[in-house]
Amino acid sequence: MSLVVPGSGVSFSYAGSPVSVLAGADGQVDFASAEMTVPPRFRGPIPHVHDTFDEAIYVVTGRLLAGTGTDEPGEAATGAMLVAPRGVRHFFSNPFDEPARVLGIWSPARIGLEFMKAVGAALPASGPPDPNLMREIYEAHGSRL
């Protein structure tokens, strides 16, 4: 068993905001979990599919606009969870004026965290992402736009 307290685990940046890894960085379990803040007016990643890992986003506080497949986006408020199994197209953004604190979950851990680190470093905190750069990162990590 391990206990990770705020500020003691592995961290990295996602669109300019800190990500605190709570589980999975040590290889002891086959899922990863991380807490992060999605900044206000964040456009989010380009709609995408992961072929090599599952992803879930639980909204701890605030709200996001999120969806899967070809559905119209819905508001994911505090307590909502977006679940995107492998092969399911999904997206999220924060078009609101307040930040949203979320818990991300990926399985398997190593693959999900490697993807999050790479895409997080390339996503701008504001404005649209570079689609060509995103495509390269996604393809290198078993995902597609």
C-alpha cells in the first residue's frame, strides 16, 4: 500500500496547469490516477480516440463540457464522470469562467501517463492547439484524432 499526500507524488504540467499523480507512477498498480485543474476558457484537446488505454475524468469541483462519440456535448458538473473506453471518441473543454478540478484515471497506468505528459506539455493554456503537433503526439501514443 502507498499513501500519496498532496505535493508528495510525481507531477507534470498539462496546458500550463500542474498535474499531481496519485497512483500508478510507481508501477505497483495497472491504473493511474491524477488530480489536475482545467483552467477557465480552456478549449480542450481535439476530439480523439485512445486505442491502447482507457480513460475517465471525474469532476471534483466546477464543470466541463464533455461528450463521447458523435453526441452533442453535455455539461459535466461536480460529481459527473466521463468514461471513455479504448476505441471511443471523446472530448472535453472548460468554456466556463471558473476552473474545474478533476481526477483523471487511465489504464494501463504507464501508457496513460506517458500520453498525458506528452500531450500536456504541448497543449496551450489558451487558444487552439496545433493540430499537426497534436496528431504526431497522439499517433506516437496509440491514439488518434
